[in-house]
Amino acid sequence: MKFIVNLLITNTLMYKEDSITLDDLKQGSESAFKQIYIENREKFINFGRRYSLSEDELVEVYQDTYIAFYDNIMSGKIKAFTNSISTYLFSIGKYLIFQKMRTNKKTVNPDYDLQIVRDNEVDVTILDLDNEGLTEEQQLLYSNFDDLGKQCKELLTLFYYRGYTIKDILELGNYNSENVIKSAKSRCLKTLKNRIKATIIP
Amino acid sequence: MTKEDLLIGYFSNTLSNLHKSEFENLLKIDAEFKAQFEFEKALKKVVKKKENDKLKAKLHSFEEELKTPLLNSKTQVNPKANSISWLKIAASLVLFVSAGWIAYNSFFSTNYMSLYDANFKAYPNTEVTIIRGDTTIDETVRKAFVAYESEDYNEAIKQFTNLNANYVPFYKAQSYLKLGKLNEAKQFLNTSITNTVFVAESHWYLALIALKEKQKDQAVEQLQKVITLGTFKKDKAKELLEKL
């Protein structure tokens, strides 16, 4: 019975998110980002309840899951939706819930079938789900990054987070040539390095 | 292909197999190249963390909206998807009665207090992710944000005072706002707008304070700045301006 209910939930979700494309998210659509979050929240929390986590913990896992899903779209690890968005969220979520339970040293109630959505699962091993904290050096970079100019921050974010190639950045129309972009990028990196050096050796 | 192009190709995921071998070989034999690669790899992680923190703040604000059904009427994307519960019926009644009240008020005059109440929401912590046992965060920073997140604003102000980061005036202002100390909040927001971070955000909160103090001209001026900057609550600011 539980299996049927879950299969129904999964299939219903597959139908609902048809209208949102990967491009909507990749282009940074705020409304698509919000719609997916709200539409899947309740179902995800219900799905997660079987894993003996508190409501607050489940909301936290849902948010981490959603961000991990978004990151993988930005980095190009998810190039096209081969499953419904909710299936991605359930699969990533399950991985993160297990991770959290291992940290909490909780065991799973044997009445619940951990493989319940196996048929529709996404292979999470091909995704980047690394969420380890920053090292001391990276923390230094983190605090100095904000002091860069707006243009530098935008350029570096497009390149290192949103997966834009130099050519893609040129197409946005803010620079005259690929060489200008490369030089700007080099200058931004140099500024950042200098700031860090100045922080270490004032 | 230059070394810079190789690195660009690596991070754009566009290296051919031939260039991949060249890239891997350089990593082994060229220490300077390896150092540059490690630097950019760390930067990629840091940029991701920055973006993730912003996303997390956004998700927190969605959660806040979900907790306050009064403000939630516009964000109910697909009401049919949600099951009907007594809680929602009660929320609808509250919404109905409140809408009537707001309509009654706005019919006679601009109700500054209700505009303030409907729009004021303390800014979430977007600076530091607090994870138990994480030793990479400075202790004072951690204490400040733990206090801020636990809504112990007096303690947060005390801890923020010991810090020197550019976000400090903004978060101190937020703490004073939550304590209802508008003059102190204004003072720190005015400092914050001269910083490089939270500029539009600071103008937004200055506009809200002006609303609370029924200073229409001030509110209009601050909202126009929010719209011009366009990085935070631009649409909300336009909406508010129309109501004034």
C-alpha cells in the first residue's frame, strides 16, 4: 500500500512540473526557483518523515537538497531533465537524509522501505553533492571576495558558479572581446590575491 | 594554448583530450601552474558558498512567508496542490477579515503603520553558516550570529560591537530595529549605506523606518534609491511608492 501511495505521489509530481524548463532555472528565474521550492516542500517533508528526523531538520534537509539540485544545474552536471524535478529532489534528499542520519547516529525504522522510490531514482553518484565546510584559507578568500568591485564579483560568479564560458560571457554584451574578458578576469584574480596577501602580512 | 587558456578550458569543462593530457602534465611538473590551479579551485568553492548562502537566505524568506499566511496570498503558486486543512481555513478567515480592515483603513488615509507591518521582516543572517563544531569561524562572529539567529538582539549587538567587518553596521541596525530602537537603527543604516555591502537593503529599511515615523518624503526618497539601485526589493519598493 505504501509503495502504491508513494508511486502515485511521484507520478503526480512528474506531471506537475512539466512547464518549468532547465533553462528557466539556469537563467536564474526567481519565479521558477520559488515555484519549485513551494510546490515540492510539503511532499518532500511527508516523504522525509519516515526517516525519524524532526520537522526542523527536514526543512533544513529540504533546503540543502534544493540548493544542491540548483548547484548541479549551474555547474552543468544536470544538463537536461531526464526525470521530473521532484524525482531529482527526492533522490538527492534521500542521499542527504542518510548522510544526516549517519551524523546523528540514528537508525532507520525497519518498517519503512528505504528503497521505496528506487524505480524512479536519479543516480546521485554522478552529481556533486559535496557540502564540506571551508578551510581556513578558503575562509580568507570568502571574506575578501565581497570587497572586490561589482564587475569582478559578477564576472567571477558567472565563470566559476554559473558555468558560463568566456564566449557565453561575451554574448551578454558587457565586454568587447574574449581577450578583454580574460584580462578582466586575470585582474580580478590578482586583486583578490593581493588583498589576501595584505590580510596575512598587513 | 597558453597556460591561462588551459585553466579557463578546465574550469569551463571544454578541454579536448589532448589538452587534458597537457593540463595534467603541467600540474605535475609546473609548481606555479599547480598553485594557480589550486587557487582557482578554492575560489570556485568560495563563489559557490557565497551563492549558496544567498540562496539559503532566499529559502529562509520563503519559509517566513509560508509561516505568515497574511502576506502569502501572492505566493500560493498552486493552491489546488495543497490539501485543505482547518489551519488554512482559519488563515483564510484571518486574511478575509484583515483584507477588510486594510481596505477600510486605506479608504480613509494611508495607513503607514500597516504598510510598515506588512513589509517589515528582519533580514536573515546571510554572512555565516552556523554549523555545530565548525572551527573555521571566528568565535566572536559565531557568537554574534548565533545570538542574532536566536533573536537575542541585545547579545547580538554586544558581539557585533567587537567586530570590524563591513556587514556589522547593517546587522546592528537590524538588531536595533527588532528591539524597536529606531534612532539607533537609523544611525547604523546610514553608516551601512556608505559601505560596499547591503546598500539597497539599508535604503529599504530606512524607508520602512520613515513609514513608521510617518515621514512620507523621507520614505519616498529612500524607496526611489532602492528602485535605482535595483538589487533588492525593487518591485516591492515600486508597489509601496504607489501606495504612498
